[in-house]
Amino acid sequence: MEASTKKRVAVFVSGGGTNLQKLLDAQQSGALHSGEIVLVIASRAGVFALERARAAGVPAIALPRKELSLECFEARALALLEEYRVDFIVLAGFLTILSEDFIRRYPRRILNTHPALIPSFCGKGFYGLHVHRAALDCGVKVTGATVHFVNEICDGGEILLQKAVEILPGDTPESLQQRVMEQAEWILLPQALEMVCAGANDR
């Protein structure tokens, strides 16, 4: 597919950018061929995700939430999305909850990865190690990851892909987090982005 016909993707990040790296790797390998990452926006300055983006030749811009109100952050982000003519947004380890007004501007065009099998262990306060700690505390035997569209309800948008991951005896939140990333998140996110960029989920 010619670059000019590819869907243009922005990735929002807040940390090290391991999910971003898997998207960049998928783009490099051709697994992601219907979309092109054209912009990375970080909610924190100095995070390694910015370096990952720049190393891949992708424009990377920090809009530090500590210094900006949500309204200001979103206004600047929207201006960048327009400037780079972005079609889809991926929230990849992005810790800011976007406003309903922002989300309504991109209906069925914002994807998020969540480290559990929605509707389990999701919603406000369930992020990062909190999700895995809750799964272990509940004693469930299986967890996993979900990629879904973002709507006005936190973790409530249409599910695109899910993958289960077994919880093992002796698991800690940290070991479970790593296995869920390796066995589910890093696999599902490039697949889901290719799917929506290719139009497989159009209505």
C-alpha cells in the first residue's frame, strides 16, 4: 500500500513506550501496512517513549500534564492532530483520561489497550499494576488483555480484540504484568490497529 493511502496514526503515551515500540516494529516488518505512525504525543516530558519515536523518525512532542490543564493539553493535542492530519489515535500506556468532548471528535477512531479481559478489572482507577494486583487478589485463574474503541465511559467502548493469559502459582503483579504484555498486549495492539486502518471494522 502506498504511503499516501495509509491511514495516519497518532500514539499517545505516558511512559517507557513498550506498546509504542511494538507498533513501530509492526510497521517496520510490514505487519502494520494499512496505517502509518505519523505522530507521538507524551503526557510527560523526558519519557523513553519519546526517544523510541525519534529513533524511528517519528515526530514526538511532550505536552506535560503537570504543567497543563486538561483543557490546555487537549487543545494543543487537537491542533497537532489536525496539523498531522491524523485519522486514528492509539492510547498506549496513556494515563490521562480524555474529556467527553475530545472523544466525541474522534468517534470509533481512538483505540486503547487494557491489561485485563474487559469487563473484569476495568474502569476508573484500574491501570498498570493496580489491574494485575486486583486479579491476583480475586483469585481468578485467567486474565488477559483487551483492545477497544474509546468512548465516554472509561474502558466502556466496543471491544475489538481480546486474548486470555493464564495466571500461574506464585505470580506477582509485576510478573503477571510482564506476561500479559508479552502474550497479549504486544500481539493484539498491532493487530487491532491494522484491522481498523484496513477498514475491517467499518460500519
